[in-house]
Amino acid sequence: MVNPLPNANVQSEAVSISSDTGDVQHFIDGAFVSSASGATMENIDPATGQVYGSIAAGAQAEVDRAVEAANRAFSIWSKMAPADRSSRLLRLADLIDTNLESLARAESVDTGKPIALARAVDIPRAASNLRYFANAVLHHHSEAYEHQQGASRALSYTLRQPRGVAGTISPWNLPLYLFTWKVAPALATGNTVVAKPSEVTPVTAHRLAALSLEADIPPGVFNIVHGRGDEAGAAIVAHPQIPTITFTGGTATGKHIAATAAPMFKRLALELGGKNPTLVFADCDFETTVSGATRAAFANQGQICLCGSRLLIERSIFEKFTDAFVDRVQSLRQGDPLEESTQQGAVVSLAHQRKVLNAIDVARQEGGTILCGGEAAPAPNDRCRTGYFVKPTVITGLDEHCRTNREEIFGPVVTLMPFDDTDHAIRLANATDYGLAASIWTNNLKRAHHLADRVQAGIIWINCWLVRDLRVPFGGMKQSGVGREGGAEALHFFTEPKSVCLSLDE
Ligand code: NAD
């Protein structure tokens, strides 16, 4: 296959994808570069609290350069046959698979998450994102309607054209997983990209850039500007030549981004925070539900937007379920994220550890009873003696109106509340400003359907949690976001529909 764009800048610095370095540079026009100002930020390993690399801190100048390169590349990438774009993205997915072990290790070191989780979920899912959209774009079809008005006949059809440069901004909790969730559909549909991963966890995106060269993604098609949200991120959002912005992160940041993007008439997708309920009914499969609710509450140290942080339990089994749940939580193995057996690693940063511990203090002040956890966890070994660990925490005795049950904590903290009947369960489930996800555990199918209809959330799981089919719309209602990603929704988001009407009259 002929590469219609020039080769990547050979001056680009080599990137090792097997060592534990946390050094990160921008990737602009196919080359790794520092900031024009020379500004950098420290990259900290949360399991040790130690600086292990230096991150280029980008600002307006780097975003301008990246947009210039992306605009140049757009004229060629957008015209390339979808099958050619697809084959390069499939190659990138294969390269992620080939480098699974080193990427999983890098993700674990950068985030503090257990390496087993990064290996089983984060990195395979990044490859799946690329593979899914690389294939989906080949089967994406446009609609056509033949119609007649009086004696006149016409055919209307829709062209879906790439929109130009897409700005993608992603968070720290599932770094490569959520980064590729945005970049893959943008590129597959023929857009070029200026991406900003979280400054807290930039390493796997940096390594993906190196792999993109091997996958023959032409220079300028895929650019990364690293740095702080209020500098590099804000410059992407405000850039007049980036018409499409997709953001995943906190609700407060989303509000700020919407305020900038709306008067510029940008197309905007916002995937924001959550305070998700897990509803447990007395007729559930007890053991399966105890494990499901534990996983939903504490996977990735509770740092998944979809985590079930409010556990609502039917009153008749409240005590029995609470005892079994607390036992299960106390048996979670907290440890060095790089150890195979670890189930709970470190939280992502010192600032986040303080935020979570502060939220637990608020729960105490509100009158909550801490059934387990409630404090920083002791270091699991000498290597991690200055790391940021929080014990998995279970709180009870609070009603649905308090801050603890309304505000997102985004850490290993879950609250328990009893409910009396289905209507009460629905009221409690909906007693929050968020509406991202919910999981319902019951063997009564009729009730499950009724709850799926009434609970205000963009994603409902029945007797499971975090089972994801990439074809279904993904996103939240209320303050959990605007718009949907996934499947056809993403392909539509990144393309501009143009309706064409052709007269069929002779
Ligand atoms: P955050 O909002 O602080 O940052 C997210 C990204 O936005 C980062 O890359 C950051 O640098 C950037 N950013 C920050 N300020 C910005 C600004 N003014 N302009 C442009 N970009 C800016 O969020 P976080 O702390 O990284 O992630 C945690 C949050 O993300 C939680 O609220 C969680 O619920 C949410 N989240 C949501 C989903 C979802 O799909 N709904 C998925 C994962 C995480």
C-alpha cells in the first residue's frame, strides 16, 4: 500500500516501549517534540509517590502547531479509501496486542491500578476500540429514499463526510482505553486528531504514538499535545479550527468546556461524572450479587465513572447482605500494583487520595457509620512506602439527601441504603443530579424491565455490571453528559450529514 503522505520526521526521538520511563513528549506531525517554552511537568508513580519522568507541558503554541499539521493531513486522510484507513488502524490494534505486556505495565505504573486489571481490561479494550471502529466504518451505510410528488420522482440520499480536525480530551482513570475510544472513531471516519490525554496518566498515549508510526498512520493525522487541562486542554477547546470536541472527565470541567464551545457552535460530546446506584432485591442470586456489587463498587479502586457507589438493598435482606458484602470487601487483596495477585492498587495521585479521605470525613460529619476502611491503607511493601493507598470503605446510616450520597467521590468508597419496595428503590436511585449507569440485581424479569424503564441512567445492567458491547450507545443523562458515544452514534458524531436530492424525472 502506498503511503500518500511524507514519512515521519526522522529526527523524532526513539521511544522505548519496554522500560518503565515516564518521560513523555508531544507528538506533532509524526515527530516527538518538546514544548516551545521548554515547560515540563513531573510524572509521578502513585504507588511509590516518586517522580519517574518528565511530561512536556503544552500550551497554545503546541496546539497551533498540531492543528496546522492536522489540517494539512486532513486533505489526504479524509480522501483515502476507508479500507486503507481501516487497515492501518487494524495494524495499530495488532501492535497494541503485540505490546500488551509492556503497555499493561506502563498503565499500571502510571495509574497505580493492578497490573492484572490493566492486562485483562485496559489494554485489550484499547485494541478492541481500534479494531471495532476500523471494521465498523467499512460497513457503515448511508440512507437513500425514493419518493414521488405528483408526477415527479426523486431520490434523496445522505453523504456523511468527516468534519475536519477533532479535539479529543480524556481522563486518567482508564487512560488508553478511553483515549482510543475517542481517537478510533474519529480517525476511522476520516477526521484528523489533536488529542490530549490526562496530564496525570499520559504514558500509554505517548507509546501509542510510537506505535502509530509503525502502523503507517501518516504524519499529522494523529497528534498529541500533553499538558494541563487549563492550558493545553483549554487551547484545544477554544481553537477556531477544531470544529469537533469530545471530552470525558469531570462534570465541572464539562460545564467550563460547554461554555467555551457553545458560542463557537462546535459539535460537542460530554461524558461526565456519575453517582451510580446498584439495586439489590431480596430475590437476587445472593452470592453472585455480593461479588457483582463488590466488583461494581471497587474495580479500579472505585475510579470508574460506571462504578456503583450507592448500594441500595431491599430491607428484608439488608443486614444479611451488608454482612456478606463487608466480608467480601475486607477480603480484597490490596497491594503493590505490579504484583500479580493485587486486586486493589493505589489511587491515582496524592491530591486524589486527599479528596477521597476528605469525602470520608464528610460522611463521618454527616453521621455515617464506617463499616470498614475509612482511612489511608498502610504501604503494602517497602517499594510502595510513600504511595497513595486508601482502604476500601463501606459507609452506612446516611440518607439520600446528604453530600456523601449526592456528590461523586470517584474512589474506593461505597454507601449502603435500605429500600422498602420497587417505588422506593426507584426514588433512591434517581435522587442524584447524575444519570450515567445503574445495575439491578433480581430474578424477577418483569420488575427488572420496569426498573430499566424508570431508573434515570444512560446505561442499565441487569444481573451484571460493565459488560460492554461496543455497538450500543454509551453515555449519560442529567449531569452525566450530553450526547452518546459508541457504535453508530460515534460514527455519526464524527461525520457531517449532507442530504442530496436527485431528480429522477426524464
Ligand atoms: P478532569 O475533568 O479533571 O480532566 C479530564 C481531562 O480534561 C484531562 O485531560 C484534563 O487535563 C482536561 N481538562 C481539565 N480542565 C480542562 C479545561 N479547562 N479545558 C479543557 N480540558 C481540561 O477529570 P479527571 O479527574 O481526569 O477524571 C475523572 C472524572 O472523569 C470523573 O468525574 C469521572 O466520573 C469522569 N469520567 C467519566 C466517564 C464517562 O464516560 N462518563 C469516563 C471516565 C471518567
